[in-house]
Amino acid sequence: MQTYEKYFGRKPRGIWLPECGYVPESDKYLKEFGIDYIITESHGILYADPTPIYGTYAPIVSPKGVIAFGRDMESSRQVWSSINGYPGDFNYREFYRDIGYDADYDYIKPYIAHNGVRVHTGIKYHRITGKDCEKDVYNLQWAKDSVEKQASHFLDSRKKQISVVSSYMENPPIILCPYDAELYGHWWYEGPYWLYILFKKIHFDQNEFKLITPSEYIDKYPEMQVATPCRSSWGANGYSGVWLNETNDYVHRHLHVAGDRMVELANTYVNEKEPLKIQALNQCARELLLAQSSDWLFIITNGTMVDYAKKRIKEHIGRFTKLYEQIKENKIDENFLKDLQEKDCIFPEIDYKIYN
């Protein structure tokens, strides 16, 4: 919330919970920091207690006052599905073919890593073409043609969806379409252009529905059903199995110890005035957050770059522990601290007292 306020000049009304993960116990913290609404995975709403009358087509409000919007399954599938989602169109740019790996080594060597290891350069000449086949050269016009076709398909699908659902509701339904920002332009090179064409078509080519934000919807339709969202996430199988299983469960005891120690530090040094110690306490908070990143456990579960993920966890827990001991012993190594501040500089304005 502090970071959001820094860049947008105001506090956020809503938050997209990490990994769309929700547990009812989080409500008190969300309310404490002024969060009006959250976005959850579809079954977080569909399996709420009691069962919501309108499914994900209307928000619900928990007994503690947190409003929850659920991800629409149909629109998500059209974009996200690895089988028939739009980004898999054979005319789109192939992400995994890059001249950093394709080009002759002597030619590409000056443009890759200093140690000579091939890396992605961002220059990609091929289109997806098909599965398990020789890739054809990318054709920009073909890609734009696919964007136009799929933007029209998405628009027509939403019109039909809204037309059917509206007849069963008092208020207009909301179709919530949350997607990772990294999809647009990174994994799906044409994604930003698809959004541009889609928004143009929504504005000029129809008058059956309007774009709206969750905040605007809440203000316009403030009455909603009271129900407790279900524990859920958008990880594989919908719950917590991606981040807690036999491949990565060993990590949690270390994260819990570090978390308890961070609270201990915040309570012990709540009135700390010494600048060096404050810097060390803030760096402890950064190291803890980096160790807790959901990416590491996700990578271990999926079996990709496992050694790297384990290395990062070990490094951040190790750095946190060393700083913790130095703070407790009042023997802070300034060079060690400075090195960490340069390496791990996430959240520069972080205040360790948030753990108090």
C-alpha cells in the first residue's frame, strides 16, 4: 500500500491478493489498512458460505466488511488457456526463439552475457507456427489480423454472456477479467495491441455494456450479499498445494522462524533512534519479504531452475539471520549491510515497524 501511494498519490481501495490467494483470517489485516475490496479466484466466490446467489457476476461482502470480486472463468479461459487461449495463436511471435540462442556464437558473443553464456536478447524473428515443428518467420500483418479477429471474438462473447446473465439479475452483472501484467508484451508480445483494439471496439462498435472498475461498481451498486469467501488461490488445483507440498515444505519452518524474529525485532526496537540500526532493521524486513516470495516455492514445485530457487531462499534467510544476530549483539557490520542494501534494494521506503 505504501508503494502504491508513492506512485499514484493516494491509497488503493482494492488489492489483488498475491497468487489470488485468500484466507478468511486476512480480513482483519485488509480492514486495518483500509482495503475495501479484493480479487479472488472464481471458486473463492462460488464456494463461499453461504453460496452467492449470482456467482461471480456480483461481488459479495464478508462478515468483517471486505468486498470480494471473483475472476470470471469464461473470459479467463479465452485468454489464459494453454490449449485454446488467444496467446497461442500460430501467427503470434514465438517467445522461446531468440537470436541470443539462435545466432552464430561468434556473431552474438559481444551482445550476450559477459562470461559468454547465451541469454535472451529480446530479438525474436519467428512466429509460433505450430507445436513441435520448424518455426516460420514472424509476419506482423498476420499477427495484427489475428488480434483483430480475437478482439472481435472476445467482444462478441462478452455481449452474449452479459445478455444471458442479465435476465437473472436485478443489477447489471460485472465480468471481472484479471490477468498478470507480464502476459501483455512479455509472454504475449501482441497483448498490448489486443487490449488497444478491444477497447476501441468496446467504445465504437457496441452499446450493450461499459467498462467499469471494481471501485466504480461498488459505488454504483453498494448493496451486496453477505458471505465468507472460500480459502482459495489460482495456483494449480486452486488451493495451497503449489506452495506447500513434499518438495518444498522444508522451507516453511525457516520462514516462520524468520517471521517471528522480525516481529521480535520490531517490538524490541520500536523506539530505536540509531540510524545504522534502523537501516539494518529495515534491511531485515526486505530480506524476509524476498525469502517469502511465492516464486521460489512455485519454481521448486514445477521443477524448473530448482537449484536457483533454493539458492535464493537460502541466501535471503541467511542474510536475514546474520543481520538479526548482529542487531541483537549490537555489532552491525556496516560493509555487510551496505552490500545487502545494494543487492536487495526492494521497497526503499520500507519501515520495519509495520511488523510491530
